Amino acid sequence: MNQLNIAKFGGTSVANHAAMQNCARIVKNNPLTRVVVVSASAGVTNCLVELANTEMTTAQIDTVIKQIEDIEQAILRDLGSPAMVEEKLQALFEQLHELAHHEEILQRPDLKDILLSVGERMSSLLFSEVLNQLDCTADNFDARKVIKTDSQFGQGIPNIERIAEQAQKLLSPELARAVIVTQGFVGSDESDKTTTLGRGGSDYTAALLAEALDAQTCEIWTDVTGVYTTDPRITDKARPLPELSFDEAAEMATFGAKVLHPATMVPALRKNIRVFVGSSKEPEKGGTWIAKDCQQQPHYRAITRRKDQVMVTVKTPKMLYAPGFLSEIFAIIAKHNISVDLVTTSEISVSMTIDNPPNSVREKLNKATIEDLRNLCEVVVENGYDLVTVVGNNMHSEAGVSSRIFTAMQNHNLRMICYGANPHNMSFLVNGSHSDDVVRELHKELFE
Ligand code: ASP
Ligand code: MG
């Protein structure tokens, strides 16, 4: 098997023509890069989500459409408005208009996904032209032919076997001829209806294609020089990490690090694909390599934070003598497809935390779940928490590892703690208004 690299460029990396040219140089500089996955240009998906979900007047809809078209038109103009590209972009604009004004758009998840797909379909069209103009033969390829998913619009679950089959059949034969530029985030179900993989899903697309095509590496190009010890917006003492293990990266993505979509590490792990994260603006600065084994396995690698957590406590005196109670609780949670992060139990109660981003599908699901739970037992819901997680190695097997963490947090009330289920993390539920401080103090103790 020849060596193959997949390069993915995020929204800010393809925000305009100049940014796209940086990306094109990165592609040209690595002859192993034969597949490129792009996000929609920065801001475009947010506009599309607004069009898909908000009740608006015709004039308001047109204003949002114009915002999107201005971004795309500016790139087209900088490319010298080649007729072929202009024509295709125009066709996408027409679809955008039609869907945004569709009378059922607010009710139909299938239409929403077609609307959302337009962002990546426009950016991939324009980016392949950028490559061609730099004398790098490139083709724009419709990801829906390969990224096969189930029919859960808005959150399609990829079908790994079908993706491998389609990629081998439709993509592999093309790679010697051209660099294939395709859309992140977008897929289709078995009846070829457009689906999407959930917000931020382009990283996942890149990893899925890397898996399907037996690539050795997958590069995620973004606007930061790799994964940091913590979010640099919380503390300017955060610094980039040269290496991370798959396990650590998966914990970090799950527990709130924004650089990678949480599912990205799953295909990488299955096929042992090395993942690189770096900045398309400053590729020379290097970035973070994520691999199965790292040179070092420090106790503390990074701190992440996930906002908008809700803590749900279910109680019943019956629990004392009722061994089936926990399974009833979890059956309800499973029925609503909710994943629970932290769990603690006492004799008559169980507390757990769930993700509760405001105005999300998730928030609605949580409400329905809580109602169902109320039919079974007493339920107390507490809002306003954030989850802070220290990610590292061998955290539960050596003396003193946790005490340094607790020392750093002695001034804060810890509502809930999760420790020991896994050697790679220790998580705390803290008051949302304190979480910045908690992260800063931990960072100081563990990394400065
Ligand atoms: N454009 C999509 C989003 O903003 C997917 C992605 O960028 O990864 O969520
Ligand atoms: Mg992204």
C-alpha cells in the first residue's frame, strides 16, 4: 500500500481566498496528501443553522442568505470568477434560496440537512479551484457518495463497512490522477438522502476517510498550533503539546477540548492512524501529533472544561430493597439516547451529569428523559455546572497524583467527583461561574 495522508481544513482555514491559499500550499508541499476534506467557510454553518431553525420574516431570511453569499462571492471574485465555478456556485445559491424559504424547513430534519450541506459544498467547490490555480490538479468530489450513514438527520451515524466499500470503489482509483477535495460533515443515508454528522463533524469525516482508505496519517488544520494544555482563552499560560496518546486525545475531546470532534479518535484508534493538529496560518510552527504510543506518559497532560452541565439526582426509598432500580433508570436514559458522564450512587439515590447545551436537540431530549424519570421516582435537577477534567496517565495507580489536584482546588466547592474508572482522567463538577478560576489554579499547580 502506498503512503497516504488526508488533510482536513477547518472553517477559519478556508474563511477567505488568502486563507485558502495557505491551505493549498500545505497540500502542495506534501505529495502524500491526496484527499482533502474542508469545512464550510467560517460563519457559514452558523448562518445555515439559523435559517434551518429560526422563525424569520422573508426579509430576515434574505439578509442571512446575503451574509452567506457575500462570503462565497468574495472568494469567487478573488479567483477571477471562472465561468465553470461561477455556474456551479450559482446552482448552490439557488438551492440555498429554495430551502431557506421552504415552508416546511422548520419542521423537516431531512430538509435542514440538505440546507446545512450547502456550506461545505460551496467551500469544497471553491477550494478545488484554488488548488487548480496553483497547478495542483484537483477534483471536487461529492462526499455523499461515500460517507454513508443511518437516517438520523442532524446526527447521522456512519456505516463503517459501507464507507470503506464506497471509498475503495469511488475514491481509490482517482487518487493517482488528482487531489480529491471533498466536504466534511456531510453524508447520505441508504436512500441517498443527505445527512450530517453533527456540528464540528468535518474532523470525523477526515478520520473516517483515513480509515476507509488505509491512510497512515490524518492532518487536522485549524487556527491553533496544536492541542494545548488547556484552552488558551482561559489562561495565557496554556502551551501547545508536542504529543498526545489516542487515549488522552479521546478523553480531551470528550471532556470539552474544542480542537477535535469527539468521535475523531475512534477511527484513528481502530486503524492506528497518526493524527496531526496544526495551524494552517503557521504550518512551520508544527503542532501536536496524536499516536498510539507517546514518548512520555506524564501523570498530568492537560485540563479540559465542558460547560452547560446539568446534574440529575434520582431518589427513592424503594431503592434500598430494589435491585432492579438502576437498570430501570438506565433503560429510560438509553431509550432517549442520552449519554451520562459522571455517576455517583448512595443507598437511596443516584446522581449523574448530562450535557445540556442551551437551545439544542439535546436539551429537548433531556427534558423528555427527566419527565419519564419522574414517573418512576423523585428527581432533582440542578443547573449551572461545568465539568473540569484533568487528563493524564496512571492517575489512579500512584500515590500523590490526586492530592496535588485536590490541593489546587481547595478553595472551591466540588459538587461531584469522578475518579478511578479510567487511568486517564479525573473529573469534577463545579459551579459554572467558578470554572475559569478552577482551570487557572489547576493549570498553575500542574503545569507552571
Ligand atoms: N461546518 C460544520 C460546523 O460548523 C462542520 C465542521 O466545521 O466541522 O459545524
Ligand atoms: Mg470545526
